[in-house]
Amino acid sequence: MGAVPSMVVFNDDIGDTAGKGGVLESQNDDIRFIDDDYLLNADGEDAGLMRDYDKILEENDYLKKEIQYRVRSNLAIINGVMNLEISSCDDERIKGILQDSMSRIISMSFAYENIYNSDDISVFDMENFIRNLSHSFIEYYSPDSVISINVDTKGLGIIADDSVSFALVINDLFIISLKHSLCGRSSGRIGIKSVRSDDGFVRIVFSDDGSGQGAGFDIKTSKLPEVCTVKSLVERYFEGELNYNFAGNPEWEIVIPESKFNSS
């Protein structure tokens, strides 16, 4: 078995205990030397330039963004093809299904764009995404209505790996609100807010001032496709819980473990 590699120690980590070219001894005498440019092993041999390490990180970040860009481009192509199908479809039911499917593709594209334009590609900016998506949805589903949007996610950022699934959850809640609850209204309000609780969960509340699904609505027995999609993603993917409350106006509550979030 080969020798166990030494621990890499940076000046920023050791503070005043060692200056440039200084030495920090570990308990097992396994040490490394480091200065602003060079990384040396315990025998004083050159183990690589720090600027090479920085270059690798820079290239890695570039490749990740390039992948995001290519995914966005492919989604745009799929979206264009579906738009052609919708324009040539005479069946309103099928057209509605295609439109909802296309909206999901748009949401996924927004999610990738959000990450692509972010300074930190590991965190998904929830509030920025929701604001951008809401304007697109109002133009798409309610172009003749005046819908106000109030977003307050208190600086929460969801882990980027979960961004597309989260985008689909928000997407279908918007569909429920604009196609069902606020349908036929010339104006309305939609609110999205998040609350951190002491039990290790984040509660995201999506509400509007429309008619909703009524007081007797039951999530468990609902056959509404959007409700089934949201419920499935929240419970199976996020290991969370979806609740519906109606006290004059509809309110959807998504309860997700706090481990899925970062503070942005």
C-alpha cells in the first residue's frame, strides 16, 4: 500500500502560526509547506503551483456553465417544436396539455438560466427565479389580466441539484392558480413566501385571492394533473409534505427539510 498523502494546509487556514513559506506540524508529523505560489511536500519537493490549482477550478466552473448553456439551447429547440405543434392543433384539450407541457419546459429553461447567470452555481436563487417566471406565466396564461405578484423568500437559496424539480413545483402551482383559481378574472393577487421553522423544515406558502378548489377539496383524491405533479415531487423527491388550506382564499403549503436549502 502506498504512503498516505500529506494534508494540504493553506496560509489562510493557519493564520499567524506560519507566514509565507512557514511550517505547520500535525500530530503525526505529516506536514506540508505552502506559500502564495508554491505547494511543497514535507521533503521540500515541488508539488505543483497554486495557480495551476486555481486554473483547474476556473476551467471546471467554465465547463459547468457550458453544460448549462447547452441544456438551455436544447430546451429552446424542444420548446420551438412544441409551439409549432400547438399552432397546428385544432383539439382544445390536446392544445391545453401541450401548452402546460411547454410551460414546464420554459420553467426548466429559466432554472438553468438562473444557475448560468449566478456567481455561485451551487446555489439556486429562489426569489429571482420566481419573479422572472411569474412575469412569463402571466403573459402566457393571463395576458389580458392584471395580476400582482408578491414574493418574499427571505434570501433562501435551494441547492442547485434540486433546482429543476423545484422549478416544476412552482410551475404547476402557477398553472393551478392562473388556469383554475384566477381563471376569467381581470385582476388578482398571488403571494409566495417562505418561513423557516424551529423543527428543521422550511415552509413555502403559495396563495392567491381567487376561488381556489373550494373548502371540500382533498389533495389525496384530486385527479388534477398539476396537483398530482406537485404532490409527487414534494413527497418523493424533496421528502416533504403538501398541504392545502382554504379560508376564503386558497393557500398551498409546501414543507421541505431545511437541508435542501442554503442561505443566499
